[in-house]
Amino acid sequence: MAIELAPSTTSARARTWPLAGAVAGAMCISASAVLFTLANVQPVTAAFYRCVLPLPALAVLAVAEHRRDGPRRLASRACSALAGFFLALNLVFWIHAIADVGAGAATVLGNLQVIFVGPLAWAVFRERLDRRLLATVPVVLVGVVLVSGMLGHDGTGLHPVAGVLFGLATSVTYACFLLILRRAAGHTPYVASQLFDATAGAAAGALLLGASSGGMQLAISLRSLMWLLVLTLTSGIVGWLLITASLPHMSSTAAAVVLLLEPAGALVLAGVTLGQRPSLLQLTGAALICAGVLIVARGEARTTPRGSSPRRPGPSTPASRAN
């Protein structure tokens, strides 16, 4: 006999699983900066391989989704591909920032999307701004400044000014990527399919950038390829599948704040694996970022953001399939 969950239990799970998925995804992709550093290839080349290598696995998952739920709308696929172009720009700018300010600080500077996501979502999509979430932004930004190493003289970077500029460009393109990808997703059952389209668009964008700048170098060492394969599994497949599934069920600002767990994790990993020892100020900044995420977590656990209700069974979403 089937056992039905009480409505309150189902509602609680519907509110908490997107947050848990986003947190898990952020921790998976927190190793990306370290892995890019270990791969030690040119920025455009690294971005291209980061986007090409996950495509076979994502294609298999996307075909399975199409067989189960039918084909996606062409407009949604085009929107995901456009998001991918911004991802390519994001990766190139970010890898430049890693070289200038170090893996941990570059990841933090590249995650200032929290400044841009909320206002852009309100201006373009008329998404309501949550005052509680907005109140966490100053706290998180103080943490970002501390983690960046710009205060004091004990940061981990060699070119902090250039790194900050590249980090700012990374954040703007990251905000555009998140907003467009979230808009393309809606409340559909397609996760792997839209991530495949976005990743393919990013690969095409990286190839275009490489051709225009002359920085593309497809011949890389076996060691570099192995590190990029690890990056593919942790970030390109597992991490972003979790994040892509969670984005439509969270407010844009909440998602942007939760993803700031990535730089905090990157700071720790950079210290452990690359010897980029964070200062006390940087560790304090990481703690402030985590505090901001906890505030968001409490808010997301209490209420489902407007416009992000859980999927309901329909012709393309069988009731037996877990959300």
C-alpha cells in the first residue's frame, strides 16, 4: 500500500531541496579555480576544454530526458545557448583573474554576482526583491572585500588591480548567465538538456573568442587533460546539474548568495593544495560569507519565493518522478 506524505512534509521538502541542491552544487564547483590552476593552460583553451569535455555525458542525459518528456521548445534552447555564451566570457575573465590574484581570491571576486542579480532581475523580469536577502548583501560584500586580499599586504595575488578588474567582469557575465539560464528553465523537467545547450553555447563562444584573439591552443599535455577531466566531472557535470535543477525554485538573489559558498570553499582548497595561505582577514571574510548564506537558508526554509513554486505533475512531468 502506498504511503502518502502529509502536505506539510511535502511542502517542507519542496522548500528545502532546492537550497540543499544549490549548496551541494556550489561546493562541487568550489574546486574549479584550483583545478584550472593545476591544469596550467591558456585561459581561452581552458574555457574551451571545460565546456567541450562534459558534452558527451550531458548529451546522453539530454537524450534520455527528450525520450521521457518530449522535445524542448526552440526558444528555450536558444535562450540556454545564449546563457552559454556569457558562461564562456565568464570563464575566460575568471581564469585571467586566477593568474593575477590567486585561486581563492579570484573565485571570490568572480562571485560578486549578488550585486547585479537582484537589480537586474527586478529591472528586466520584474522579480520582487526580498528585503531580508537584500539586508545580507552588505555583510556578504564586506566578506568579499576581506577575502579578496585588497586590504593589508598579505594577500595571495601578484597583480591585485588587474585581478579586481577581471573579477568584476567575471561577476557581470556570471550574473547574466545565471539570469538567462534561470529564465530558460522555467518550471520544466529539463535539467540535463538545458545544461547541455548552455555548455555547447559556451564551447562555441570559447572557440569564437579563441579564434578572434589567437589564444587558442588545442594541443595540451596529458597532465593538463587529466586535471580538466576532474574539473569536468566535479563542476561541469555534477555541480552544475545540481545548480541548474535548483535555480528555478529559488529567487534570483537567494541563488546568487548561496553560490557565494563557492569562493569560501575555493579559499580553503587553494590553501591546502596550492600553498596559497589565506590571511586572518581573508578567513574572516569567508566566515562573513557563510553567515550570509545561513541567513538565506533560514529564509528559504520558511517560505517558497514568489514565482518559484515546486513543479506540479503534468503531461510532461509524471507524478511518479521525483522533482
